[in-house]
Amino acid sequence: MHTFAVCAYRESPFLEDCVRSLVRQTVKSRILIATSTPNDLIRNVAEKYGLPLYIREGVSDIRDDWNFAFDQAETPYVTIAHQDDLYHQDYVRYLLSSVKGKRSVTLFFSDYLPIRHGIIGEKDLNCRIRRFLRLPIRGHGSSRFWKRAILSLGNTICCPTVTYCRANTGQSPFSSELKFNIDWDTFYKFAGKEGEFVYYDAPLAFYRIHDGATSKEFIVDHQREKEDRIMFRKYWPGWMTDLILYFYRGAYKTYD
């Protein structure tokens, strides 16, 4: 029914912790590792846990890497597992119970908690605001208006928590030209189509914040702000986008 497709990149010291959290699920899923940067660390983790390793040829690219990992799965539901993050032991159990009997699901996602300095912490201001903005989707998961509305003031969906239904997203679901906001743009695309967003309002994934994170790299070189502007302009006129960004930049401090 479900596959965790782990996107491994370079030599992450957190990869094995991520895989261990998947292996320890109370409801077992298929697990695979995909990479465009093969190395001994990735091979050793795959071998240690008996996981299939798929290697993509060509230049590393987040869209191509995610699509490649996704397309290796053969189950109805696929989670792109981020190598730095951890998953609650009951993630799969709550996922399957939440989508049971629903035929039009495109995305399942949940709340999350941050990991700082190796410790799963309490909700910070950013987590609380994102959760507040997500809440209207409960009971309105099939409404295009509400699916897009919860994304209009920022990316309220934490990417590692998301599971995609292959029957309704199709293969290679990531088509965005954006790099940092590839997830937000993908959610925006599916929000405008038929299908249901299923939200579980409790933390089922733990998002790691650290200096080596790609998210922080995009903030340092201002690429995030450029892409945030692109996303807000899908909803708002220029003056409103400027106003939103003035306050939205505060979220960047999450990575300090």
C-alpha cells in the first residue's frame, strides 16, 4: 500500500537515523533509497538495512531526483522521505487509517515538530502559525478554494509529512521550475485540480533544522526570497506581495 522513497544526497550524517525511523514503523511499508550522488555512506546504509538502492545518472537536480525516487515506487501511496528528518513510529498507521475509503486523495499531510541540536523541540512560532493557517482544510479537503487558500499566505504544508496518491497525481508529479519552493508550487498545482487533501492534525514527522540544510543555503543566497515572491504573485498583486514578504521574512529566522 505504501512506500517511503528516501532521497539520499551526498553524505548526510542523519541518513541512518531517518532510515531507522522508517524501519521502526508499527505498520510496515516498503522502503527504498534513491540518489544521484552515490557514495559509500549511502551504500552502507542501504546494505545494513537490506534496502534497494536506485542510482540516477546525470547531474543532481531536486526535481529530477524527487521524480526518480517517486517513480521507483510501485505502491498506491508514496512518501518522499527527507534524509535529514525523522518520522513518528505510527506515521503509516495514521496515514492509512486517514485515507481509508477515500478514492480521490491527492495528498495526505500532517503537523510536525522541529529538531534542533538533535532534540525534538516544542512548536516554535513558525510551526504554530503554519498550523493555524492549515486548519480550514479540515472538512474542506476537496474544495479548490480552501486547498489554495491555505497556501496563499505561505507554504503551510511541511514537505516531509506529505504522502502522494499515485493514482491521482500520476508518475513524476514534480514539474515546478523552482528549487527551494518546488514543494509549495507542487501543492499549489494539485490544489487547483480535482482531488482531496487529507490533513492529520498531529505531528507525524520531525523536521531537522541545521546549518547544512539546503533550506538555509537558499536563505543565505536570497534565492528563497526570490522564489517566495514568485509564489505570492500567483495569489496577490505586487503591493500586497511586498507587504506579505515584509512580515514573512521573519520565518527565515527559524533557521538561525
